Amino acid sequence: MKDESKVIKEMFVLRSIACLGIVTFNALDAAFTHFKLSDAARFTWTPAIIETIQMLLLFSTPMFIFISEFILARAYRSGTPSGFLRKRAKYILVPYVTMAILFSFVDLMVEHDNPSLKLYLYELAKNFFLADFFGYFLLVVFQFYLLHLAFDKWMVRRFSMKSVLICTIGLNVLYLAVFNLFDLESLPIGNYYIVSFMNKVPAFAWVAYFSLAFYCGRYYETFAAQLGKRIKWVFALLVLAAAAMEVLYHTGVIERLYSKRFDVLLYTTGMIFILLHFSSKWSRIPTVLVKVSQYSFGIFLLTRFFLFGVSQLFPDQYSLPRLLLFIVLACAVSILGSMGITHVLNKFRFGPFIAGRIGIGIPQQQTKQKVGNETGVKLKEYS
């Protein structure tokens, strides 16, 4: 049954920060491609600075994934209701199919000089069957729903929290390390699309975030109290993890700049804990963060379409002012445009199946309370 406890306002902060981080990362990526910053002969420090900032934003997608399970664990501490999976499949898997169909048009225009129906079907097949686009995130979230049922009905009754966390974190690190440290594509059976799929879609690549979210959400009051006592150590861990990520990347040990890295796990965990701790002390959540949180699912799904549009219209002659303007414009257009489209689509019954539902807000923010800092809004699952 759904827990009647109230929503944790810190989730508005985490979700909005994760959403803004994803938009910024992708805007920087679009700028990198648009101005051809990979040309080392033309540029000196600009690419390195952008990549360093992107590295620090790698917490964004894992944090989004963490939130999806945290809310479930908090909302259904006494068991899940009937129709649990059916409802979530409708609002997760249908948008996956919709986005695969729509974004394949963007892939067609970007990847092929002479677009055709055959090439579109090729891009659609890659996106739909191999999750070769940002929609893979939705498949990960749906697997978390399955894992939640397994944990709720079986795992918590048979194993201690400590043993589960040690095993899942260890498994996650080892699984990602195989993809991060070895060139699997060079193997006789290696294939870019298969390797990419296995690196990002199976729950093994994210299971540590799931287990952390499950126990943090289930026992949040206890967790928050303990976190406050150890926040200095968490901050030190965050700084060390960020430094380790930068070193591993810039020295070429892990060459890819993406969130499916084993070193990102420690960094993201530190970011989540730091944001949870400090946002719990806020008496009010800024309205802009609440709004971004409400529309975060739609922003996540639609951002790449607006980035494509900005890239098509913006001049590609490089200068530092133009680069900065591109980044600011790309972020603003992506966020505001995605919010506008999501708002309009949700006026229609089919809208949530394209851009997702609009999340809950905070009608009346209360003053700072005890551990947990709950608002007056009853818990309603967003994902």
C-alpha cells in the first residue's frame, strides 16, 4: 500500500539539478561538435575546459535514475499495489517507443547526407532494438521497477542491508570496469552497438544506484540523521572522487566521457548525499527549481530536439563570445522550449505518452521541520 507520509522536498532539488546538469552537458556537447572543437590544431585550452566541466556534470543521469527508485522506496514502504507495473509501463515504455520513432528523424539528418526511407528505418531499428539513443534511460528505469518488486517481496527479508549494498556496489563497479578498461570492440565477437547496449542498458550497470536509493528511501529519517553526522567525510570523498575522475580521463585510462564509468559511481553518490544534506536545511525550495522538477521528464525527453534546431540555425564560425552565446542559447531554448511543449501536450490525453507527465509541485511550502523536512504535499510518484 502507498505510504501516507509526506513528500521529501529535497527530491525537488535533486531532480531539478540533475535535469539542468543533463541539459548543460548536452549543450556543451552540441557546442563541441558545432564548432569542431576537437581540431587540436585550432584550439588550445577551450576543449579541455569544456570536457572538465562535462566531467563534473556526469552525476546528472545517474542521479535521475537514483531518484526514480528513491521515490518508489519511500512511497511504498509497506508493499506495492496491484497494477503497479502496468501503470508504469504505460508511462515509461510508450514514451520510449515514441521517442525512438521521433528521434530517428534527427539521427537521419545528422548521420546521412542523402536521407531516405531505408536509412530512416535503419536508424529506427538501432534506436528501438539497441537503445542507441538517450531513451535507454527509460529502459533502465523500468528495470528498476522490476528490481523494486524483487527487493520488496524477497531481498529485504533474506539479506541484511549491509551485505546487499556491498554486493551490489561491488558488482556494479566490476561490471562497468570491464567496459571502461578493456577494448571489447576489438574482440572477434565485438560490435560497437552490442557493446554499447550492454554497457548502458542492463541493470548491472546501475544496480548500485538502485540499492542505495532503495535503502535511503525506505529508511530516510535514519539515513538523514546519520548523514548529518558524517557530512565532512562525504564532502572529502566527493572532492577526491572528482579529482580521480579528472585524472583517469585526462591521462587516458578511461577515455570516454560518459556516465557509465565506475569512477562516476562514487562521485555521484557524494553529490547526491551533499545535495540531500544541504537542501534539507532550506526552509523553502526556490520556485524555479520546483518548476524545473515538475517538467524534468519532458525536458529530458525533448532537449535533444531543441539542441538540433539551435545547431542548425546558429553560425558555426568560432569565436569565444559565439561559443558562450551558443551554450547559453542552447540551454535556454532547450529548457523553455521543452517545458512549453510538455505543457501543451499534457492538455491532451495522448500528451503524457510523448513527453511524459507533469510532476507535482509544492502548493504551500512549510517552514523548516525536523529530519526529513517534509512538505505539506502527500507523496505522489513522479516517474
